[in-house]
Amino acid sequence: MCLHYRLHKEVEVKEKGMSQSSQESGVRLDKWLWAARFYKTRAIARTMIEGGKVHYNGVRGKPSKIVEEGAEVRLRQGNDERTVTILMVSAQRQGATQAQALYCETPESITKREKMALARKMNALTMPHPERRPDKKERRTLLRFKQTNLQESD
């Protein structure tokens, strides 16, 4: 799917008489992640990069790193880890469909993400959940029980 899209885009760009790299040159990693809609704000993208949650071509990234087409970006979004290949560089944030055209997620990343989601779902099913919230009397009993256990352990 990604290869087909890339070939289609190259034909479109050649027809217009300009190269993709001349359209957008010198876009920072934090700005590209924001434009590709991985993070809601550039500040969040910057925080994630500085926190080591984003790797650019296998190396821990920096917010000011200039992105290039064909580069591999590994990033964390909540519990999910994605590995994407940059297809196009853009500094403008657009709609979700246009943003998805900027990158292609690797098949290994997709299968790994689906497996992890299934594992989380199965784990949630095995955990006991109460049928209802405790009422006032039950809450007081729970608080007393917890306080006595804390006092005994000290």
C-alpha cells in the first residue's frame, strides 16, 4: 500500500514540475511529528523527543533534527510503539487523511501493536472488577481496614 502511494505521489509531483524535497526543506523532527498528527501540540512532541520516546534512524532523536524522506522513526504513543518510514516532509498540519500520507507504518510494527493491544485486552478481562461502586458504609469499612493495616505495618 505504501509503495503504491509513493509511486503515485512521485508521478503527481513530476507532473507539477517540482521535487518533493524542494517543496519542504529543513523541517524539524518535532514539527514533522506535529504535522503528521502523532502528537497534538509541538510542545508535547518536543517533550516526547527529549524524554527518549522518539528514535530517528535508530538513534535517540533531538527536537531540532532535520527530517529526510526515507528515514525511519520509532515512537511511543501511550502504550503503543510505532515504527514509521517518512514518505514526505511537511511543516504544515493538515487533515488526518493528508497527515497519513506523510508516513508509512512498517508491517512488523502493525503486527506488534495489534499483539500488544490483544494482550492488554486479555489482561483486562482476567482482572476482577466489582459489579458496582461501594456505598457509603462499605467505603468507611474499607478506609478503616486500610488504616489499621497501615498502622500495624509501622
